[in-house]
Amino acid sequence: MAEKQAAPFPVTELLRAVRAEIDATLQDDHTNAERVALQRGQRTGGSDDAREYVFACRTWKDAFTGRDLLIRPGRGREAWEPAQARKLPDGKVLVTTAADLGSAVQGATLIEDETASLDLLAQKLESAGGKGGPIDPTSAGWLVGRGRPRVDRCRTPEQFVAGYRDLSLNPRQRRAIEQALASEVTFIWGPPGTGKTDVVTSVVEGCHRQGLRVLFVAPTHVAVDQALLRICATLESEEGFADGLVQRAGDIAVEALARKYGERISPERLIARLSSRLDEQIGLRSRQLAQISEPLALHAELGTLQVLWNELVQRAAAAQSTVMRSEAAIRTEGAAAEDLVRAINETPEPGRLFHQRRQVKLDELHRQYAQRRQAEQMAMQRRAAAQAEERRVTAEARGVKTRLDLLKARLEGQPPAAQLQQFADQIEADLKELQAERGKVPDAVRARCRILGTTVAKAVQSRRLLDEVDVVVLDEAGMVDLPSAWLTAGLARRRVVLAGDFRQLPAVTRGSDSRTASKDDKAHSRLWMDRDVFHAAGLVDASGRVRTDDRLVALNEQYRMRPAICTLVNEVAYPDSPLLTGRDDTSRLPPSPLIDGALVLIDTSSRQIGSGGQKAHLSNPVHEAVIHELIRGLQYDTVLPARKQDGVRPTERMAVISPYAAQKHALKGSLKYRFGEEYEGLVDTVHRFQGSQRPLVVIDTVAGAGRRPGYFYEGTGLASHTCRLLNVALSRAQDHLVVVANVDYLRGELPPGGEAVRMLDRLERFAQRVPVDDLVPVRAAADLGSLAPEDLARPAFFPADEVDRAVAWDIARATTSIDVYCAFLGVAPTRKWLNPFSERIRAGVRVTVHTRPADPASREERLVGELRAAGCEVIPRDRMHEKVLIVDDRVLWHGSLNLLAHSGSTDLMMRVTDPTSCERVKRIVDRAQMDRPARKPPAATHDNGVRPGQIHDGRLYLDVSFAEKDQAKRAAKARWDAALKLWHVPADTPRHLVERWLPDQGNPTR
């Protein structure tokens, strides 16, 4: 047996990384994935490897039907299992899976299966390097530093790039094009706005004119389409363009490309167009065959009827002959019988003489007579049957004759049947030939293609996109995982060109951060899954700095950003290789005092509102309000169109970029409610804006609402994700960049010298400052009654001493509902609000209080009883920390407002009128409830006997949980005693400030 051929380097390492990625995907929580929640499941049948469960489902996603899915029971963190699901007629959902979920399942979650593409990737790697296979290990190896690929420079680029000498290209761009047209491998480093797409377009054009087939790939549909739009514009006058010279495999995502070139680059449309002539001929022949088929059928029917007619004539003649023979037999037998009667009568009666002989003769005559009569009777029966047959056949023959006459009349003037059949045989032969020719059209369309654009995933997963690939051009190469890039490059037979920016977004991977992977496996994933091709080829060191290498051409002049924006981007992402600016310093937008400069900083440090919880850092209602009012001001200055105004669309001028999906969703909903559907598309995450640009970009840093800034800010260094994400966000801006940031918070939380801090340093030194007070006003409670409806709907802040009166104003005007979210209950504040609540309840308003479960016989339990006695609904919720008031599902109060636990807030509070925000907050609160109840830890005790509630050395010690430490610091200036591990305040601190953190209502003990 022949030994199995060893896999080429680094297939084994790449395979391990891909399999680790599959495992990590199955272990990941997929918090941002589209999902379907299932309830009350029961197993209904199936086999061990295909168990069937039926679940209740409130909201089913039709897109999940027939798709590969993953399922996980409950809210656990078990691994996901493959599944399929479909909605039943009664609204329930049938799930089929190999996973054993038990006979009864309380709940489960479905998401789309992202491992299918990884499985295909693994299969491709397993077959890589095989004899005659599509992957060339040599060209693939260039990406990981293997081999010594030729690096050269084309001396006559004008032969291959039309008008090359007249193109507006800088020296670095020309070097990149010329090197790519003469080298086996070229790496083009293209920071934002440096004209990378123009360079890539010229490279593709030049390779084509060198007689090479080009496979152009990028990680996303949008990236592919944006480049193809340029390529098509360059080559549309080329011979053969209309017949598929350039083609796009896969769905076209950019509307402009589909509208302008879709008919000429879509293989499906090309096949349809090129097949239309054949389809017309096939249709014509089919119609001709149908036309001939009718008279042929009539001829066939005529022939059948003629045979039947002849048969009936013969049967009628036979019946008539039978009648005649039967009548002759009747006469013969009747006459013979009469002769026998006379003979009997003439025979004398037997006497004594010859008695016996005479008797014998008479007997014989009688016997013969009986035979004759019987024969006569049978002849009569035959005659009757023959007569009946003759009548029946004659009648049928008349009918056939009538049909024959009609058919002959219809066929009058038609060719003979033989001639028609000859025509039909010829048409059928023509049809067969035409259909065979049509079947070859897809191959013919593929053969006409010289430049094919598609995504990396499709290029890797497809069996054959082009008959042969000479050149692979991989755009946005920094966003492609290493196994996919290796396989893609291996499709090239002569040349590989890789363009991208390793300081923008990397590939999205999970293996290196998997909670279940070993340290060694994580390190392996970072090396063989996470690295981009620039790092893998040895062009970038571990710190993210570029090495000098002939294979790499760095584009260094950008044409997108105004100088001030470019300088900021250099400060953050390109301090070692600063970009030059090749554009003017003017704005294309109408003037507005809100964006006088290229850089604008809106510092929200003075407008922080309290918020807690593990995910509080993912959204920031203060920033949401600031962005609302910024848009409102820009509308007033005609920078942005007003609601339903014809003309320019807001998304053509402005983008709002958020690092977190939660803030994105919050802004999308509230902007749509306030400004109209056309404003919903302004907002998205950093990843979604990769490859885009806008005249005005607003970056919402979000950080400031939680106890930590979050993942976006956790990295440092040029190779960190923070540097890459900030780079993409900042460099989307062309004319104006607005940063909304809680500067004090960020400076207190971020490591000095990091990329985010350098961004703040530059903004504070050079950016235009827009005071937050100019956007979101600070109001007094007395203002509410005099405001116009439009101004009343605007977000506004209220000082601590105005909050109670402002809240009372809203509660007094509640008409349908009041929802209070308050983790704790205090005696004085709860009883203070009982009367306003009771008044609204008597007016038909529903009042609901959400609070933590009260301990038996505690003061909280007594207060819950008083609330319920007043008509309030009290809903206990474990582990809650929210401090929110919602009135009529329209008015939302944010901040440190513990309405029923404190006599008042110590911070600014924000009031927002927005039903979508109210609904979103309710939904978030509902989802935040944990499965396991929170356990209140026992009061801490220590060897020296100091307990919460006691005064010791002039300090009053408190029972403060970790979740409330920030609030205790803000509300009561509490400090931490590290030795006793207790929080404390001065002994003379007013008790209403710390009442909630004291064990009971008694006086503190000493």
C-alpha cells in the first residue's frame, strides 16, 4: 500500500486552529447572535441520533426554517449542539437534534450554526497538497514566509494599464502597481484613504492585459462590490465586457454595482441573456412540435377509426351472412319436419301382424321429427342473435362514420401523416441539439470570464469558480483569518497580490479567547488563526511595527481626511509611519457652529448619571441624548435634512459609530422615533463601517455609564484590538469628526500612554469644544409646565434638588401606568410617595414597583405590604440594581434615582420622552433577571468585634455590597477600611444618606 503523502506546511497547524475555532464556536455564548427562545419543550419521538422535541415559541424567525442551527437548553453554558427546526401549523416549533435534552425541557435557545463554513474550511485543508488538487502549496506558502518568491518591477506598465502615465498616482502607488505586475508575491499596505482601491484596480487591469486570469477576493460582499465597481468602470469599454469578461460570483450587495453592471457581470444573468437566443429557438421548436402534434394526433385517430370502421363492416357482413344461413336452415329443417309428419300420418297403426316392426318405424320417425324441430329452433336463435348483432354493429358503424367524416373534414388540406411525422422527428432532433447546447452555456460563460470577484469564503468553499486561476488578488487581507488566506493564495498558479491594513479590523475569531481552551490551544489559535498575512509573512513584528522588506509596499498619502483628522489618526494608529495628506482643508457641508472645525469634542464628564450592573458600560443614555440634540442642531443649520424632507439623505452626510451593539440598538430605535425612519440607518458598530466613509462622523465612546469602559478600550499597543478599532472609527471621517466622550471617566480608567488616551490628548488640545449644556439643557421642575410640547420632549438634566418636584410633576400627569424600578425600600421615601401613587391609582393608573425580595418580618416586607394595600403591584426580582422610573411608557427617568429608598438623588438625573427607550429599558430589565436567587451575604464580623451599624473611632460602619460601592461613595462619601474590610462614613453623617446600608432602624451602637 502506498504511503499517504505528508501534508504541506503549515496544513497541520492550520487544521488544528480551525478545529479549535469550531470547538470555541460551540462553547461561545453568542450574545449578539440572532436567536429564537423556546419554552416548555417535550420530547415527542425520533431516534437516538435524531431526537424530536416540540416547543412553545413566542417569536419565530422564518429565516431559521431549513437552516443549520445550534441549540442549547435553558440559560446554561453547555456546548451548543447541531439542530434543525421548523414551525408547525399550531405555532409550536419542532426541533430535531442528536442532543439529549431530556423528556421535558423548561426552555432552550436556537441560533444559526456558524460551524458549517469552518467544517468546509477543515475539509479543504485536509485535501490540500494532493496531487492534481486546486491548492498550490508553493504560492500558499508565500504567505507564511516559505520559499523565495520573485520580487521585481514592471518596466513598461503603460503597456498594461491604460493611460498609466496620465493617472493621478503618487510614487508609492506607482511602485505598488509596477511591483505587483512583475512579482510573484506583493504585499500592499494601504491605510485608510490612501487610494488602495485605485491601486488594486490598476493591478487587476494590468494582470488582465498581461493575458492572465484574475481571481479578486475580499472578506465581505461590500468590499468585493466596491472594488468591482471601480474595476468595471475601468474595463467596461473592453472587448468582451458585455459578455462576461468581468464576473461576480455570489450576491451583489452594493446597489450601484447591481444597477450599473449587474446584467453584464452576474453569471446567472449572463447565462440567462446568452441563453435567450437558444431559449427562443427551443420555444419556437416546441411550439412547432405542438402544432404538428395536433394534426398527427388527428391522423392517428383517423387511422384508428378507419380500422374500427373496417372491422365493423366485416362484423355487419358476417352477421348478415349468419342471418341468411340461419333462415335457410330454418326453412330446410321446417320442411323436413313437415315431411316427417306426413310420413307418420301415413304409417298404419301397428296390428298384430308386423306389430313390432311398425312400432320401431314410428319411433324412428318421431325421433327424427324431434331433431328437426330442435335444429329449426337453434337456427331461429342464431338468426335472432345475428340480427341483434347486425343492428348493434350498424349503429356503431354509423357513429364511427360520422366521426370519420368529421376528422376527414378537419384534416382537409393537411399534409399526409407520414410527411407530418417526418417533420416531427426533425423538430425533436433539433430540440435535443438545442437543449444540449443550452446545457453548455454555463461552461461557456465561465470560459469567457477573465476577472472574477467573490468573497474569500466562496472562493475557499467552491469546487471551481474559474477554469484556471493565474493571479489571486486578496483585498482587505488584514481582515482574513490565516487558514482562509492560505487556501485562497494557493489557488494562484503564477502570482499573489495582497492588499490591506493590519492596523484596521482583524478577522473575527473565537479560539484564542475561548473559556474552555487550554493556554497552549489559545496560543496556537493566536498564531495560526488570528494572525493576518502581514504578520504571518514576517513583515510586522510582535509589537505591530513594520519591518523593511522588498515584498512590502506601503502607501503613505491619504486623500480622504482633512489634515486635522489625519493627524489624529496618525497619533493613534500610525505614529511610526505617519500618513501624508493629499487633500484640501475645506468642508463640503453647509456651515454650522456645532462643527466649525474638523475635530469636535463633546465632553460629557459633567453629565454622568449613575448606573450599575455588569453590562452598564455597553450603553450610555447621556450620550444618546447628546447625539439626539446634535442632530437636532444640525437639522436647524441645514447640515442634515428634517424629517421626511426631500433631497439629500442623512446617511449620505453623517454616520454615528458606536463600539457596542447595545448602544447602537438604543440609538437606532430612539432616532427612528424622533427623526423618522431615514435616520435609523445613521448608526452602526465599528465593524459595519469598515470600508465606508462620510463627510461627518460622530463617534460615541459610550464609556462612562458603567464600572468599566469595556472590551473596546482594554488593549494597548499598535497590534491591539483597541488601536485597530479606534483607527477604523476615526478614519471614516472626511470633513468633520465629532467625538462624544466622558473625558474624566476615561482618563481615570484607561492606562496612560494608550491609544485611547493619546486620542483624548490630541482632542483636548486641538478640537473645537461644544459644551454639553448647549445640547442637553439643565432644567428646573418649574420649567416643565411652561415648555412647548417639542421642548418638553427633548432630553434634559435636572439637579438633585429639583428631581423630586420634577418627578412629582410627571407622576401627577400619569394617565395609564407608572413603573418604578428600585432595588431597595426605605421607610421615609416609600411613605412619601404612597399618597401620589394612591391618587393616580384611584384615577385608574396602574402602579408597579419592581424591587428585591424582602426578608420575612423585615421593614422591607412591611413596606411592601403598605404599597400593596395602597393598590400598587409589587414584583420581587432577584439581583436587580436598576434605578429607573417610567411614566405612561413614554417618559423615562435615568440616573441614581432610588425613588423609594432615598429622600432624594445626589446626582444629576436625566428625563427623556421616548417610548422606544422605555420599551428597551423594560426589556433589558426583564432579561437581566438571573436564574439563581441572589443571596444576601451575612453581615461581616471581625476579630475586634466591629460590625456594620457600629461606630468605632469616629467612623460609622456600613453593610455595602460590591454592586453598590460606587453609589455609597457618591451618595455618602463612603470610604473603604481595608483592615476591617468594611465601608465607613464619618459618625456625624446624616442618617438618611446611609439608611439603606444600616442593619436596622435603631441608633448605631458604639
